[in-house]
Amino acid sequence: MIDLSNISLQFNGKYLFKDVNYKINSGDRISLVGANGTGKSSLLKIICGEIQPESGKIFKRKDISIGYLPQENVTFKGKTLIKEAHLALTDILYLHEKENEITKELSSENISEEKREDLINQLGEVHHRLEELDSYSASSKVEKILLGLGFEEDDFERMTDEFSGGWQMRIALSKILISQNDILLMDEPTNHLDLDSLEWLVNFLKTYKGALLIVSHDKFFINTVTRKTLEIYLGKFNTFNGDYDAYLKFKEERDQQVANQYILQQKKIKETEKFIERFKYKATKAKQVQSRIKQLEKISLVELPDFKDDISIKFPDPPQSGKIVLELKSVSKSYGPKIIFDNLNFLIERGDKIAFVGPNGAGKTTLAKIIANVVNIDGGERLIGHNTIISYYAQDVADNLNPDLDILETIETISENQTIGQLRSLLGSFLFSGDDVFKKVGILSGGEKSRVALAKILLTKSNLIILDEPTNHLDISSKLILQKALQEFQGSLILVSHDINFLEPVVNKVIEIRKRSVKSFIGGIDYYIQKREDFLFKEDNSLPLKKSDQENISRKEKKRIEAEQRQKKYEATKDLVKMIQKLEEEIGILEKKEKELENDLLQSETYNNPIKAREMTIEFNKVKEILEKNISEWEKLTEKLLLIEQKFN
């Protein structure tokens, strides 16, 4: 499908990769990995044609369609959300335009029979292609994808200009999912998703028929949706069949072998240098010395892999807070007419390490800001505990950094007792190495500023740290380093994150925020995920008993419960079933009518009569429009029915 042949790319005089070859086949599901700066994002841009390689060629299958999601800097303006999303239906939109053009020409009285016959044949081809693309259900699919990615129906008619950066990225993601592409190239697609949307995207991609090439630092995500790993390592491509966990095992063994080779090579080099130094002034050894010098010149040096995982960073020991770190009593908060919280009560105790989860827009960040005293509450009380010292990190906090300071100066301003070497090691763990530490903050990208702000947090002596999506701009190694530091942190912690692997070893409590209320789960993220479905449907009396709850019930009692469940299922679905059956009957009649009209339009007695042809074309379009609406409504009702039935399975 796509064949990269001898591709090379340079950046600032250094090759990111050179003379590499790789083939992407239909149905491949590939995770693209490598240290930051190795060229992963650049490779995606080369494949989609956004940038050109320095050398080499890219061979693509004819008429291949490629969907590309960049990591950031996407903005949509000037249209409603639903209209912008529909623009992704490029093939269908083109065919509908073609259909309208043909219909308009057919309605003309001054048209030859030969031309009319040709137009009717073209119209038949257009309808056949629209049928292949399942155009009747396209609008319904657009809505499903938008809802799956966290948009509400009320958002559909909002202008895209109104959506923030994270939601702009969701619009971009929705459009490449709506487009029926042969391959999706996605650069950090989960950065702006909540757990609900992440779960939906995983399920969508599991059934996606095209190829995938994904850059992501979310282990859970890439382990679930990919089956191959492509690694950019020391300017070369290495391929590995297997998910990301399997690749990590391979990488660990490979890196250890390389490290052993490095040690042996360095030992040999030192022995050779020692021989040269010892005998370089002895004439009798001149030939051997020259031979050893030539050997050194010819040695291809083994490069050590990046062992950044071994870097250890630690928060300063914080002063101890009181048992109650912070308490919210009867708190209310609104933004205009939208109520976020009403009569909210919330308590943080010493040692709590809490994850805030829930759909975007439910109030996770708002609650974090209330606790951090970044936003004011409309009512209630915010009571801070004895000796509580708070540090707050959010990506917009990065905008408050002094643009005139360099990175090293920025963290020096708050560091105590750390040497320059220690500070540079800390910055190295957040992907700033070498002369990068002397870059002015003002020229940094948004992601780089976020990493500087995060590094500052690690130098503060706070006993309550609040981190809002701290992993969005970190690679996997950096996340592991931060994760370990948070595990060892002696204070209290709040994490707003959708990264399951990151949260799992850190948190001991999960707070789900949904529909203006909070629900507490005492336990880790795994426990929350297990209990999540029970919580979502806890007030639904029609939810059937689980098998584990039925084990001690008698057979007679089981039959009674099963009968009750069948009756409840019938009562919950009977009206929907009737509506769906009625629609199916109407759709059948309309489809038959549409086919009859299409056949009549192809008859000579029709296209030889301009008035009859025009009237029949109008009737055909009217039937087609009603049919599309009925199919869309049928899909919505069927989806609703399936959701209800799932509660009884």
C-alpha cells in the first residue's frame, strides 16, 4: 500500500534517519516508537506529503486515501461543528454534487436523446457508488463519532470557533475517523481525551478496517489497538511483530546486549590506547603502533542506548500537613447558565493520592482549580487544613513562565540546595539535554513550556500537589520517572488524567465527576474500572443480577428472576421495537419505490418526454430524501435499543 524506499531526513545538520526502507500493507496496525527527537512526527508528515524527505522515494497505491492527525496546532473556524464534520465525507459530498448537476441537466427541455441517455447512465453509476459508500447512513455515523468523542448534541450547531484547543483536536480526530481512509496516521491521538472517549476510540479502532500508524505514549492505548512496532533507533528502522509490551521486553534485552558490547569495546580501546602510549617512542615497535592506530581509526563506535529510565528524581520532603488537608462544604460553581457543581462536599485527607476522572466538561479541571484556589466559588466554603501548602500544575500555568529567562534560570529561581548538575539531570529527565537548557522560555513550544512548569513542581516543598494532565507532553521514559517520584511522594496528591498505566501504581482513591456530582472509589484505578459500570447504572432498577449474585439462589428462584428480567426487558423495549418495525416497513416500501423510479428513468419513453422526466426526477429525489431521513432515524433507535438490551445480557 505504501512503500518507503531509501528515505533520509536531516534536521540541523544531523540525520534523523538515513536510507531507511519500510512497507505498510493493508490492515497493518503499527505503533511507531523511538526517543523524542528521533523523527517520529516527521515520518508521519513525510508519508502524508506534508514535508519532503531529503532523499529517497515514496510509492503509494493509486487513489489511496490518508487521514493524518497532527499532535497540535489545529484550528477550525467559520462553520458549525456538524457542518465541519460533514466536510470529511469528501467522496459522498462529491457524488451528491454530481447527482445534483446531472439532475439539473436532465430537467432541461433542450437536451438531445443521446445526451439524456448518457446522463441517466451516469446517474445510475453515481447512485451505485453512493450505495457502496452507505451514504444513507452517513449523517448518522457522523453524529455517532462526534458523540463518541465526547461532544453533546447541543454542540452540533455551535460554531467551531467557540471550542478550545483540546476540543479542536477532537474535531480533527472526528474528521479523520469520519473519512473512509485507507490508512490513519495519528500523532498522540489520546492527549485530549477523557476515559469515556478513550474507551470509545479504542473500540472504534478495533473494528477499523484500514491500516494504522500511531505515535502514542499511552501504553494502554497502543497495546490494545496495534499489533506491530516500528522503532526509530540510531537513525535506522527496526521492526518487531507484537504489541508494545512485547517490544519493551525485546528492547530491554537488545539494550543490555548493546551495553555489554559497549563495555567490551571501551575496554579494547583503552588497551589499544595504552599500548600506543607505551610504545610510541620505541622504534622497534613503530610498525605495531601504526597498526594499532589504524585499528582505532577503523573502529565503528557502539552507541549506548538511552538509559533515561534509570534516572531517579525525588520531591523534596514536604512539611507534614494536618490530618484534614482541605475540605469543601456545600460548594457551588457555575459558568454563566451552566451549573458545574451544586452543594458539593469533598474532603482530602493526609496521604490521599486521588485521581479525578470523568467525561470532559464534567468539571474535573474546575474542581482542581477550586482546590488550588485558582478560581472562585459561587457559594459554600473552601476550608484549608493546618499547614497545607499547595502546588498546582496545569498546561495553561506554563503561560505564566517568565519568557526572558532560560530554562535553567527558570528552575534555579525556586531550587534550594540543588547543584547545577542536579538541576540539569532533572531537566534531562524532562527531555531537555545539552544546550537545550539555555533556550529562552519565550521561544519554547507549548509542550516544552509545560515540561518546564512540571519540572518546577518537583522542586517545591508542597504537601498537596495538584497535576492536571501532566503526561500529555512526556515520552514513556519521562512518564516512568515522574510516576516513580509520585509513588514516593510523602504528601497528598490530586491527578487529573486519563492515562490508566500512569495512574495505576500511584493513586489510592478515584473520584469520578459526572453530572454535577462526585462519586468516591476507595482503591486504585483498576478497582474503579471494575466498578465503573455498576456505578453508572446503580439507579437503574432494570439492571439484571450478576452471575456471582445468583450462585446461592435456588433454581426456582432463578427462574422467577429470569422471568422478571424478561418482563422488564420487554417493558423497557416494546415501544422502541414497535417504532423500529414501523420504520423498517416504511423503508422497505420506499426502497422499492426508489428502485422503480430509477428503472423508469432509464426507459426511453421517459427520457424522450422532457416533462415526464423532470416530474419523475423530482419525485425520485423526494423519495430518496425521505428514505435517508428514515434510515437515519432507524439507526438512532436501533442504537438506543442495543444500549438498553446490553443491561440485560
